[in-house]
Amino acid sequence: WSSAVCSSDLIQSLPARDALRSLALAGLVRLEPNRGAAVPIPRAADVIDTYAARRALGTLIIERTCESSRRDLAGADAALADMLQIAEMGDARATGDADVRFQDQLATATEMRHVPEMFKALSSQILLFTAVLGLKYVYSIPEMVRDNVQILTAVHRRQNGVAVEAWHAKMDAAMTFMTTHL
């Protein structure tokens, strides 16, 4: 990672220092002694690695959610309904943010203890990439709606293969978009 340095007196306060340490542990900032915090500028390899990890964790999440007898899809259902409502307004950026919230809720639906938090950390990484690069990261609203409806419908029906295939297509398209805009 190369970086843009953000010097700050905020590091002097204890809560801000703790927050920056947490961000550094998540790989979202790099602490530079006597200088402040640096926001990493992503390279193509960083984006590819992050999407590869999201694709793999998302596959695991979908498989476990399809198979689980104790799954709770209420949060994912609500997040999808929220995304559909936002999509009707035609705001692609807000729909994209709702898309990420939907994905995070789908991760939460599993009975796994640690994987959902790992997945959410990768979601934060994607949001950082778009902010640092100044990308208008959105794909078409109809495609977001189609992808998420297809994924969640297949999960509800326990159609593991259909859900995973739709997830892979979604992640591959997202990675292609990001890497072509670097």
C-alpha cells in the first residue's frame, strides 16, 4: 500500500487513539509514529485480494445459511426490503450502500460465530477503497436488485448451488468494476 498521510492531533486523546488502533488492526489505517495516521491507497492487488476473500467467505456464508436449521433470515429480508425501497428512488449510491448492508445481514444470518465479523470487516475495506479512490462504485440498480433477490430467494429455498452461483457472478462483476477503475 502506498498512503496518504493524515496528520492529526486527535491521536493525543485516548478514545481517538484507541479508535485508530482498532482501525489499524482492521487494516483501514496505518499508524505512523510521531506523524499520525495514514490512510492506505489501495493497489489492484489489494482490491483483488479483498474481493477474493469476500467471494470465499460469502460462499461459505451462503452454503451454511442454506444448510442451517437454525438460520434467521429476518435481518436479510428487512435489508433487502430496505434496498428495494431505496432502489425505487433511483439513487444508485444509496442503493449500493443498502446492497452492502444486505450482504452484511446475510452474513449475520448464519450460526457461525466469527465469519460474519470477518465478512463485515471486508465490507468496510471495500467502502474504504471507494472513498480513498473517489470511485462512484455502483453498478446498475436493476442488476443489484436482480442479484440480491436471486441470492435471497435461493437461500430461502435452500438452493445452495443457485445461491452460490449468483453470489460468484455478483462478486466477479464487482471485482472487475473495481480493478478497471483503479
